Amino acid sequence: MIRTLFASASALVLATAASAQVVGFSQIGSESGWRAAETTVTNQEAEARGIQLQFSDAQQKQENQIAAVRSFIAQGVDAILLAPVVATGWDAVLEEAKEAEIPVVLLDRMVDSDPSLYLTAVGSDLVHEGEVAGQWLVDHVADQPCRVVELQGTTGSSPAIDRKTGFENAIKGHDNIEIVRSQTGNFTRAEGKTVMESFLQAENGGADICALYAHNDDMAVGAIQAIKEAGLKPGEDILVVSIDAVPDIFQAMAAGEANATVELTPNMAGPAFDALKAYWDNGTEPPKFIQTESKLYTQADDPQAEYDRRKDLGY
Ligand code: AHR
């Protein structure tokens, strides 16, 4: 009797493990606190659903992501999550996944491939994020002259392309606001700092800079350090507006050293797994784009409380 019970229990465990969906996740790397949080949350969402996640860290290289996707296809996974480091060059490997009938879901960044080559994409409206950041500056400086320096994200990535477009849309027609320098900081704190140092040097020690627009908070946090080392007050002498809403930008806001950020939720995997479940269960085709919210936070939004709320979320 006991033997039979044991046999059926282990058979059950084996069956459950065997029936667990296996999902390959090609992550870009961990260039920012936001990306680290996305990885943490994706693991948590998979675990909560009993999904086996095969994780691959591409160290910022597209060729590593393409190799990872090919290895997931060879393993015969049930689906692939892809956070594409850049927007171009994915057609071939996406076609291979389609031929293998493995659904691909894009997370937080877009590709220029035909949408028929992936199941859906979960992400924010990246242009809108830039517009929200730009509109904050327009409202804040009114008709005062404002020379802006811009820290761009990874060259060729959809957030760098679209967040630049969005910000320019917002300041269009406001001739008092002008982007005078713009360069990539690759979404990292270290490069945000070094590029800002070069901007400060080139702009009269920073005296000619009114505002910094950074495509993510991590670059802004690095730049804030450079502004302070130049003897200026970030958030006052130089306004700071960025995107992501990571805990450290709220700490800077609470200290008056940053002014505004546009939130990007790190939970892209939740909606992705929900769409995959409906697709696996009954073939439901999700919409091609599942949009996440882009909320603006400023110093008026109790930044210390926002910091406390987020500091343990894996950023
Ligand atoms: O694709 C989203 C961006 O990637 C985040 O804003 C940034 O922090 C990360 O590098």
C-alpha cells in the first residue's frame, strides 16, 4: 500500500515537473538598477506560475542574444522572452523560432522586424515617456532660456531612439529650450558620470547648462555625482529629469538633487506570462503590443516614501 502511494506521489511530481512549461529568457545584461529589477521580477513571476526559466545574460551583446535564442530553439523550449538590446538585426533568428513554432515575447524594448515574427511585445510607449519628461521641463522653466544636455541610452536601442524623439516632440515650439549636447551613456551610472563631466567642461564648468535629460535614472545618478564634484547643485543649478523610477533617484529627489522621473515598471513578465498561458491553453492570440503605464514622479510625490517602497524590489 505505502509503496503504491509513494510510486503515485513521485509519478505525480515527475508529471508536474515534466508538464511545467520551460521558457528561455534572453536578458540584455544588468547595465542598470532597472534591468536588475526586471530580472528579479521575471524570476519571481515564473516561479509563482511553476514555469521553469532558462536565463541567459548577454552582457550587452546582440550576438550573444542571437546565440541564446538559437540554443533555446534547439532545446525545444515552450516560449522565449527576449529583451532586444538593439532594434535591428532580428529577422533571421525570429524566423527560426517561428519555424520551430516557439512563441517569442519581446520585453521592454522593440525590434523593427515584422510583428508576424513574434507573439507580442510588453513595454511602455517609449516616445510617450520622452514626451512626459520633456513636458515636465517645458512646464518647469516656462519661457526662461534653458540649454539642455542629453544622456542617451544604448545607441540603436528602441528606448534611446524613441525617448529622444519624444523629448524633442515636447520641446518643439518652445524656442527657449534647446538641446545643446547629446551623447550616449549606455544606460550606466559610470558612463553617465564621465559623459556629464565632459558636458560640464565643454559648457563653462556647467554654468551654461540649465537642465540634464537622461534616458534612464542610472545615468542621471552618475551625472548628479559629476555635477556635485563640479561644485554645482544638481536639482537647482542644473535641473535633472530622467526615466525608470529606481529607488536611488528618489533618494536624490528627497535630497533635492533630482527633479523628476517617469516610471517604467520592471514587471514586464507578468503580462507576458499571462498572454503565453492563454496562448498555450487555447491558442488565444494576444494584441501585438501590451502597454505598461508611464507615471511621472516629482519632488512633490513624497520621494522618501517612494524610496522606501521600492528599495527591496531587486533594483
Ligand atoms: O529598455 C528599458 C531601459 O533599459 C531602461 O530604461 C534602462 O534602465 C535599461 O537599461
